Amino acid sequence: MIIGARNWQQMPKLAYTQCWQGKPNSAIEAILYKHNVASFPDDPSSPLPKNWLETCGSHSAANCSVAIVADPSSWLGRFATPGGQLLRPPDVLTMWMNEPKNQRILDTSFPAADPMVMDNEYRQEYPLSVKNVFGIDSVYVDQFSFAQAIQELREGHSIELGLAIGHFIAAYAYDDSTNELIYADPADYRHPDGHYADARMGIDEYQKTVTPAVVVYRGEL
């Protein structure tokens, strides 16, 4: 049996990716890509290039959020411009988190942040950021286990997990028949089988690859 966030069954269609088939799939990533100094690695096991692929956190935050909102269509509709064009929530969040004037706000949540590093790379700054931009209630948790992840998913929450390779993913469901978390990965190239939006992770992989601190997304404000 699979249990999880309100919209877990829709996530393969709702999930956002930062890249697609080796190219940017985001306005922010496209800007960074235009100024790149190295090509995107063809080998999925290669280290992530640091000249782009910077917004996995923002994409995972958007995926965690759309997984729990009451009405995804209405929520996504709030990102329309006056001219009626829909902006991608991950790009809007990235812009807000990196706008210089917002640094004063974010410093209250994570004073130790390095101003020379993109703010969207710090998970401590996500609760305040998604509250301001997405209208989502979330909480940063310093130490988090596989068992805690299962419990949060049972309560209908979603979880932004950080991986040791310097990457973020969005866990939104749990399959108790296989004891696996189901998650959306904004980096499609890491999943040659095509299941980047409904990838799975068991306890062994979790303990080997997931870093202790997470952000739990609990619902709309």
C-alpha cells in the first residue's frame, strides 16, 4: 500500500525538473548555462558541474509544495504575470531567495550563510522562503531518520531531502509493501530508467546517501 502527500498520485505529471536530457529546463539554469565553462557530463555518475545545475533545492521545494496543496491548478495559477503568462514556481523561488534586499530577511533564519553562495543552496533558509513565496508551512529539522520520514509521509507531509553529493530531492510517498520512499528528483539524468518523478529509495540507500537535516512541508498557510 502506498501512502503519502495529498497529490502523490499526480506527481509524475506535476513534478518540476531543473534539467531535461542534458539541457536546462529552467530560466535560471538556462542563464547559468549560457555562461558555462564546461559541458554537461554525459556520464550520470560524474560529479555535478558547479557552473550550472544550481536550483535543485528550489525545484525540490516546489515539488514538495505542489505535492501537499489542496488544489494544484489553483496554486499554480497564482504564478501568472499580469499578461497571463505562468511562471515556473522554482524559478520564482530562486529569484526571491537571491534578491539582495531579501538577504536581510533570510539572515534571520540562517545568519551563518555565505553571501557569495546562492541562497537557494541552504536548506535552513527554505522554511522562511517558502512561507513568503509559496504560502507553505514548513520546518527545518536538524536530525532526521528513515522512520521519521515514514511517519511524516503517513501524516500527509512531504520532505525535502539533501543528498551527500550536494543535491536535493522531494520525498512525497511511502510504499509499505517494499519499505521504500517515493521521491521526485529534479535531475532527470540521474535516472536512466525515466523514473525521475517517481524514483524509489530503501532504507539502505537512505542511510548511505541522505544527510541528516531535512525540511518537512506540512501544508498551506
